[in-house]
Amino acid sequence: MNQEWQSSLVILSLVIAVLGSYVALMHMDRMTVSKGKSALVWMLLGGLTLGVSIWAMHFVGMLALRLPIELMYDAQLTLLSVLPAFLASVLGFQLIRRPRLNAGKLIFGGAAMGLGIVSMHYIGMSALMLSPPLRYNPAIVVISVGIAVVVAI
């Protein structure tokens, strides 16, 4: 099957990733200098910003794919796919917020972040309604999960 990528949407996806990461880092900075409820609000805003940016980058990237068949997305699964990215991002911000980080917490946080991103990816991919449906090679899926976790750590 022939496929191509719409370069303007690929570039937009990259811009979303860069800007979203920058804004999330700004939230992280505000969170670390704030106290009490204010720090909690910055943590949640940072997690939301990073999670939605990860999701938007992925979804815009999916929209960039051009296939010779019509593509449709299940709206509920598409919206649900943002949740793991948001939760993983909030967890990451929560770990950064702690005064002391050790290697175990960093590994746990990185693994959770990687699993959140992988979950977002595969839930998002399951929202893609194709006929015939997508089929995955289980070994490749396991490798992709491993790569995501290692890179996130």
C-alpha cells in the first residue's frame, strides 16, 4: 500500500512537541519555586501541558499520514488516548516536585512515563478505523514498549 506524509503536518507536529515541552518546562520551574496549593496547580498545569502536547504531537503526526484509502477515527478512543499521557506527565512532575530523588524513583518515573506514552500511542492507533484492521507483530510491540521505557528513563 502506498503511503506518504504531508510535510506541513509533520512540521506542525514537531512545533507542537517543541513548544509544548518548553511551556511544560516553564510550568516545572514555577512549580519548583512555589509552595502549597500554588505548587500543586503548577504541577497539574505542567502535567496537562506536557500530556496534551505529547498527545497532540502524536495525533497531528497520525493526521499527516496519507493512505490511498479513507481514514476515520473513533472519537471516544481518540479522546481517551490523551489520558495516559496526562497521567504519566503528572506523575513525572510529582517526582520532580519531591525534595530528594534517588535512582529507584527516577527509574520508576521514567518507566511510568514510557508506559504512559506507549499506552497513549496504542490507544490512539486503535482509534484508527481501517478495513482490514491493523495487525501488530507482538515481538515488535514488545520492542517498542522496551524502547519507550528505556528512552523515558
